[in-house]
Amino acid sequence: MHWNSLGDFLAMGNHGLYVWGSVAVMALLMVAEPMLLRRGRKKLVARLKRQLRAERSEARAASEPLTTTRRSHG
Amino acid sequence: MSNRVINWFRYASPQTFYPLAGKLIPWFWALAAIFGVAGLSIGFLLAPTDAQQGEGYRIIFLHVPASWMSMFIYLVMAFWAGTGLAFNTRLSGMMASALAPTGALFAFLSLWTGALWGKPMWGAWWVWDARLTSELILLFLYIGFIALQAAIDDPRRADKAGAILALVGVVNIPIIYFSVKWWNTLHQGASVSLTKAPSMAAMMLWGMLLCALACWMYSIAVALMRVRTIMLERERHTDWVRALLGERE
């Protein structure tokens, strides 16, 4: 182990702000990117499923025999 | 022998690539975590102090991998873009689009960590020298590629336009790489190159290489995640996507 104390480690020889500023932003972005991708994918899947369901129920309605309510539309 | 040959072209169709990518993603995440923990432990806990730069040099373990990835991802992106342009394969354009945001992320991180390294060492966040300027151009190329594709509604046409931009921009990569040799610059020369022994302690070198490997694995995992989303979106009217969505209800 290179460091004598946690304080030493955090200070980074008076370059703490620069070193930890780099670490923080890199970590933040590399965590955020996959999280945003997951969320985007979930949203997309939900949207596509909704569309698919809507299409299917439309197709079903079209193939069903005419009911009285539908006939009343003229 | 011949019946053992895998038909690699099979994986060039989105339908077969989609589940394969899904299976591979967790493995690349696991490798990214292992390499990342190992590289950062060596770099931040074990590696010795640099004789000239003190402890501030430790930014190297983030800066160099990010910069390498930003350049390498661009080459891979341009390769896929070119393949799509030449052979008109569906998957190629999707791969190129999936790589661009991650490449932009690493180009940004390269500039960010570079600025935080430059300030204590050179006394400036930014200088308009060849290395820094060409890396900034790389970031703009990525952003330009993404914006151009987003501006065109038809995905196949967006792929073609993006591909031309990506291929023209390739000229920037050797400029970044050799800029420290070709011009007098504030940026230090390469610590690791293909032609000579690395000019750094073994511990520092290992830390850096492991961090770079972690970034590789991260990039592959994220690109596969994104390409899967792009596939679903673009192929939403095909039977295989409908079957997939139907199954999950």
C-alpha cells in the first residue's frame, strides 16, 4: 500500500481536487450512460407493446361479426 | 472439418444478433468490473509517486484509457459505417449509430480529465495546441455524426449520410495520434507506444493497461445495449420483433 493514511489518500499530494474531480465525473458518466440506456429500452419496449396490442385488438374488432352497437353507427 | 465451420454471416442479421448480444452483455459488464477494480487498485493504491508530477499524475489512469477509447471507437464506428455504405448491410449502420454516443462520452472525458491534469501541471485548463485541438475536433465529429443522423427521418439515408461524415473524419485520428510528434506541443509525448519500450514504471503501466481494458469492456457492453434498442426500434414492423414483444406479454 502506497498511502500512510486516508487523509493522505484523499489529499493526493495537494492535487486532490484535480484527481477526484476527474474520477467523479468519469464515474458519474459511466454509471449514467448504462442507466439511461436501460430506461430508454424499457420505455421503447412498453411503447412497442402498446402499439402491437392496439393493432391486434383493431384486427380482432374488424374480423368479428357485426354487433348491434356497431350496426347502429350506420 | 467443413461441418464445424460456423457461419459467421448468420450473426450479421439483426434477428440472430439480438439474442446473442443479450447473452454477451452481462459477461462484458463482469469483465469491465474486474478489470476496473484491478486497474484502479493498482493505479490509486499501489503505484508509486511520479518523480516529476507527484500524485497528480494519477489522472493518467483515467485520461489515457478515455483518450484511447475515444480514438479507437471512432475507427470502429467508421469501419462499420464504411461496411454499411459498401455492402448495404442492415446491421452495420446500427452498429455505427450505437457507437457514436459512447465515443463522444470518452472524447469528452478525455478533454475533461486532460483539463484537470493540465491545470496543476501546465497552469492552464486549456491551450490551443495540436493534441488538444484535434481531440476537440474529434468530439465535434461525434456530435456532428449524431446530429446529422438525428436530422434525417429515413434510417437508411441517415446511415449513408452519417457514414460519409464518419469516413471523412477518419483523417483526424492519425492527426491526434501523431500530433505530439509532428508539432511542438505542451502535451507530453506518448508514454506507451508500439515502437519502443514504455517510459514508465511497470506498476503504472499495468494500472493503465487494466483501466484501458476495463474501458474496452465497458464500451462493448454499452454499445451492445444500445444496438439492441436501435434494432427493436428500426425492426419494429418485422415478424421477429413482433414475436419477441408478444412473448413477453
